Amino acid sequence: CTRHIDVPEDSFYCGVTFDHASNLCGISCPTGDCPPGLTCFGNTPCGDKKSFFCGSSYEDANEKCATPCPSGSADECPSGESCFAYTMCRPITYEPTDTPTESPSSDPTKKPTPYPTRKPTSNPTDSPTPRPTRYPTREPTTPEPSREPTPEPTPEPPEPTPEP
């Protein structure tokens, strides 16, 4: 059984070796024809032509991102510049987005403050405790709740004495 593997048409490039063709991405060979001394290689990474830009060096092309050269040929570049593959540049597109941005909210969320504020709360408690108790108790320590906070924690109730 012979398996057919699809090779992208835009991945065929001429070079001395596969690596040379992949790095140069200069002469495409979709029909398999290359200049003398070069061989046509498929599956090169040269299909991503949107990153190809002109410059006097790779760094220059990467900084300017001014002139795209999607064919990979320096013929598209200004005089004295070469075409460099795989820059960080991307061409500017003027196509609109599919969905427009929603209208801004009329009441935007306020950003939280980075530090606590010193403003009083809008609902302070009527009777705050001056200090917290040292330990929680399982049962109430008084038969009835007090109306005012106690200045100190209440003592533990005495142990019940057994009846005779």
C-alpha cells in the first residue's frame, strides 16, 4: 500500500541542501525546476511569507518592518537591501474586524484601591467590642446577652458540682 502525503505547494524552494533552501527561501520551484547547481526541496518552512521583510541586515529588516517581500526575492526591496525571512514583522492589514467593539458601559467599574482606605464604613456596628476574646467558647458565658460589650473576656463558668 502506497501512502500519498500532501506537500504544500508553497513549500518548494531551491537550494544546495534542504537547510540552505529553507534558510534562503529565495527561489520557489513549484514545478520542480531550479537553476543549475540547485535542487528543489519540498516541505520547507518558506510558506509563511508574511514575515519576509526588506533590510540591509536581518536586524535592520526586523527594526524597520517597512517593506514586505512575500516572494522572498530581493527584487521587491529597495536598492542595496535584501529580503529576510522570519522577521518579527507582520504586514499591516486594513480589513475591519468581524464584530464591532461593544459600546463602553455608562457606569464603568471602579478600580479597587491598592491600600485600605481610612474612610468610615457606611454601616458601622452600633456596639463594637473593644478587644476580641482570647478563645471562643462552645456555650454562651452568660445566661442573657449583654447590651454593652465587656472590657475584658468573661471568665469561664465554674464546673457544675454533682448533686449528692
